Amino acid sequence: MLTMQAVCAALAGALAELTSPASAITLLAAASVAVTPALAPALREPAPDRTGPGSRRTK
């Protein structure tokens, strides 16, 4: 994740050189809004199985 933050920072700098800084920020914000929901399901951990062996019962 740290590597991708560096890549995006470099991309932001390159876009700011080619366009205005405001346009670069807007483009990257739009890309972030598009990518975040696409990746969110894969990042969620499944709920733990509470009925399997080794599960604890509370009274």
C-alpha cells in the first residue's frame, strides 16, 4: 500500500505538470472515488465461524 501511495503521488505530480494542479487533484479524486468501492469488497474479512470446533460459548 505504501508503494501505491508513492506511485499516486508521482502520478499527481506528473498530472499537475501537464495540467493545472486543480485539474490533477480533481482527476485523482475522481479516480479514488471509482477505485475505492471496487476494492472494498475484497478487503473485507469474512465473519468468523462461531459454530466450528474451538468456538467459545459465553453464558
